[in-house]
Amino acid sequence: MKKTQIAMITTALLMSGAVSAQNKDIEEVVVEGKFLSSNEVNSVKTPTPIIDVPQSLSIFTADEITARGITSVGDIINYTPGVNTSQGEGHRDSVVFRGVRSTADFYLDGNRDDVQYYRGLYNVEQVEILRGPNALLFGRGGTGGVINRVSKKAKIDEQFTGFKSTLDSFGGFGVELDHNISSSDTSAVRINVAYESLENHRDFFDGDRIGFNPTARFLLSEDTTLDLSYEYADHERFIDRGIPTGSDGRPVEAFEDIVFGNDQVNLTGLEAHIVRAALQHNFSDTTKGNLSAFFADYSKFYDNFYASGYNQAETPNVVELDGYTDETERQNVILSSNLVSEFDTGNIGHTFIIGGEYISTSSDQFRFNPVFSTSNDDRENFLVSRPINFSGSAGINAAGDTTSFTFSDLNDDTRVDIDVYSLYVQDQIEVSEQLDILVGARFDSFDINVFNAETSETRDRKDDEVSPRFGVIYKPQEQVSIYASYSESFLPRSGEQFANINGSNNALDPNTFTNLEFGIKWDFAQGLSLTAALFENEQSSPQVADNDPSTLDVIESDISGFEFQLTGQVTDSWSLSANYSNLDGEIISSTGAGTGRTPRELPENTFSLWNSFQVASNFGVGIGATYQDESFVNTSNSATLPSYTRVDASAYYDISEKLRVQLNVENLTDELYFPNAHSTHQVTVGAPINALLTLTGKF
């Protein structure tokens, strides 16, 4: 009998597994940290082993997130190869996947979660980071990679209550509650609740984050399962966009304690309501179906001022500030379904997946720039001081004059409607016990309508794109896989946040991205797993020709690199996670010629290491470090993010079998470092030494 494991990720994560041969009498196997999307409903009862996925990926489980003291998506990125953080203007998660910047390639249970905000981890079962274009899984976007959060689901036949409370040395604290009730043999309810009071090392910073996520599971029959979920998120925090760079192009360290903003205005807030339903039915032992519905309503604002200009040589005590207020109202409706079937044609085994997806997005956004009374412009000069003499609606400018402002200059007001229809197919072909071939493609019809209220202009654009994927996995041994993969993705000219398709954007085809990757995965007998990959990501971008606006130039650029990760148990008492990546890229000019300049925030080398040691049965310690090579803040390469090494440590003690106290220390050596930036004069100041005390328990 042929052996096959079904490869599915979440509702839309259906292609990623090049699934190796396994028994057709499918069993549910959940092993934390070794499988992609291990939730049994979203992955049609069978998780996909990492060794059988023909691309680089990393998984962080909930237990690992707690053990390392991770409190944000950015913390996870710091310990992931080939990926680094960007500042995101101080109000959103922002990631650089192999040199490709993104604020929208975030997913929740495989559903697009594209509004710009900081995502909580209180209700996460695991976080999956996949590198390379992923259009067959996710459709548009996914150009450099994606981050998918797998949420906690209700569990039948289990009764438990878990809690976590934290306190850090900056004064921030948080509490989490995870309560599961199995109300009968066929139903269960689970409630995850969290509250965080946010503090950090920067002046004026504070914030609050509330999360509430009840879920329910129903066994409608032996073959049918229904999962329901509602999540409410309410976030508010101060916006800090960092410090300027000086004449040498490096952050001005003398300004490390100064906030270049307005202590009463710099603020962001989010309110979100997210409803999910997933229905799974087993038609037979070899054919399964999944239907899901996702609705999300997001309301977000952010008001901020920031350093927009600084000339250290001529006016070292003067900084220019600019700002804006921005609001977004967005609703996403996502309906998706798929069918997975296993069958044989002669001696060839197949795992065939066919699915469809419909996305309806309504997104209204506007932005106003400030107008200063003294300059009648959106920018004004202030003396550098701590704090800047600019609070509330007024301040004293560099000339000593009182200035006030109003957010009255309309910069953008757009109303966007998007309809996306998708169809995808994939065949996982088991040629032999050692050789698998993956062939798949996805068709997306992306239709966008944008009304520009400022100009009373309506524009439309429709793109029909096919995104192929091809993979080969050769397994000389059961625990070793050698793979090659090719994939494509695209990004419409309306961009990640659908701001507009004005001007020439209305006529331009989408940017396309291709990925060629070769790798090896090896699960060693003692519990260590090694992944190494060589890859090249190529971008093709149609641009209006400089010398003839009626024609187009196709500009191509590529980023190539190497990465490896080694994770698992070295000995019974020592676990290890080591990651390294080397990236190389060049900015291409509008003529197609190389410029010799490097894409911004593309460090050549990054390295991270985490060691956990079980000292005694109830006591353990951890020590780790992250290194990031220097990189450029801007595309002109005139400003630089210095390289840095940050050392982290942890220790825990089990008071009892169900109660643990834990201490995590970040930046143990108290190094001054600058992890990321948004633009030339907005460089993030990394946190000094910070201790986080956590109490976790379960009863």
C-alpha cells in the first residue's frame, strides 16, 4: 500500500508541503515545533513534517515563545535566519524577508491579516515563518516570505486553566488566561484573555493592549468538525520614530535619550473584531474537505511627528520635524474551500489538492499633514533638547517664536473596494519511496476600484495572474531530504495597502517575484535538525521609460543568499537553536544597469544562537545572542545602521509541577544598538538591559 502524508497548512496554506510517503490510514499526529500548522482542523488532521517541505521555514511554538521571554513578532524575527525587522514608523509590525520589505504579509490561521498594527501572541499555538515567494499558498504578496500565526483552538475531552503574569524592569506588566472547558463528548469552549500595560526606555512611551479570544469546537459527527472563533483586540501606544543620523551617516549617539516627536500627539490605536469559522469533513479515509469563513473589521488611527531633516555640520542644535494623522477603516471577508484526495495511478501515488478562495476587501483611508502657523508649511525647525519644546498643539520653534499647528492639509483620501477570485491545484506525486515531485499553480483575479475623494477621480485595475510552483524532494534516507524548488508571486501596483493606482500605476502590470532554492534537511538521530539552503530571489518591475513615457522598461533586480539553521537536542539536558544567513543584493537603475548600491536594511550577515540547559529536574538556564551586520538605512546608501551583538539570558525554577517562575534578561551587556530604521533620520534606539519576571501555571 502506498504511503502518503497530506500536506496542508491552514485554510489557504495548501501547497507548501511536498508531502512524503506515509500510511493512508491517516492518524492525527501533533508534535510541537516539528510540523507546519499542526492544528488538526486547519491541516486536515495531518500536519506536515518540516523535513518534507521544499523551502526554508521556521516554527516557534507557544512553549518556546514563553521560555525565551518573547513578547512580540519582532522578537521572533530576531532569532530567524534570512529575516530582519524594520521600524514600521513605530506603529506596526514590519519585516524584511530576504531583502524584501513588507507590512502586509501577515496571516492568521492562513487568512490575510494585512492591516498595519502590532500583533499579540497571547492566543498563539505556534508562529510559522516561510521564506521565498508563496503565492500558491497565499495569493498576491508573499513576495519575500510570510508570517502565519496559528491560533489556539478549543480541545474536546480536556479541562484546564493556564495563566501567565509578567513584570519587566521598565514598569510594564501583563496577564494572560487560557481556560478550556469540555462541555460534552462532542463540544468544547476555550477562552484566551490578555491585558498588557506597555512601558519601555524612551521618554513618554506607554500603552495598553487588550485581547479577548473565545473559541468553540463541535463534533457534528464522526467525520465532521466545526471550529468557531471570535477575537477582539484593543491596542493603544505611543509612537516613537527614533533619532536622526549625523554627518557620518550614523545615528547620533548623543541623542539616544531624546524623543523627536510630540509627547501628547504621537499616538496610535487599533480596534479589531475578527470572526472565523472552519468546517472539516472526511468523505472517506482518503478524501477530505475543508470550508472556512473569515471576517475582520479593523479601525486604526495614528498621529505622529518625527525628525524629517537634520544637518549636523551646519546646524547641530536644530532638527526639522514633520508629521501627519492617518486613519484606516477596513473590512476583510475571506471564503475558502479545498478538497484533498489520495489515489494511485499504477505504481504512482498522488496527493491531489484543489481549492478556491474569494476575498472582498473594503478599505477607506485618509491622511492629513500639519500646517504650522509660523512656516505655513507641514515642517518646522526646533532646537534639539530633552524634551523637544513642542507639546500638544503648540511649541517654540528654533527662532524662538511660538508656533501652533492643525492637521488641515489633506494628503490622501481614498475609498477602495477589492474583489479577488482564486483557484489553485497541486499534485504531490510519489514517484518512488525516495522521490517526490510537487507540481502546482494558482490563478488569481485581482480587481480593484479606487475612489480618490481629493480629486473626485475613480480608477479601476484588473490583474489576472497565474503563479506556478514546482518542487523536487529526494530522500536518500528517511531522515534526510534534498530539495529544489521554483515559485513565483506577484504584487499589484496598488501596493500592500491599496493606497491608490493614480498616475502611471494605473497602466503598469504587477511586480513579479521568482524564487529558486536548493536545500538539504537532515534530522539527526539524537534529536537535532539541520536545514541549509541556497536561494535567489528575482524581482521584475515594469517602469515608465525615462526617455519615452509611452513605453515601459522592465527593471530586474535580484537578491541571493545562503542560510542554515540547526535546532534540537544536543544532549538530554542541552537544547540548541543556531541560525545564520548571508544576503547579497544590488539596486538596479531605471535603465536596468547596476548602481553598486545595496537595498536598504539588507545586512550581509546575521547570526543568532540560543542554548537551553536543564541543570536540575526543576531548574534550567538559557543563554543566547543575536548579531546583525551593518546595513544601509536608505537606498542612497548615505546612512548606515551599525552592526551589533545583543546577548540575552534566562533562568527558570519549577516551584511545583504546575507552577514556574522565570527570569529573562534582554541585552545582558547593556549595549547601545540600533536594530532598524524607517528612513534617514528615523533610527530606532534599541532597549538597554531589561529584565522580565514571569510566573506561569496551570490547574
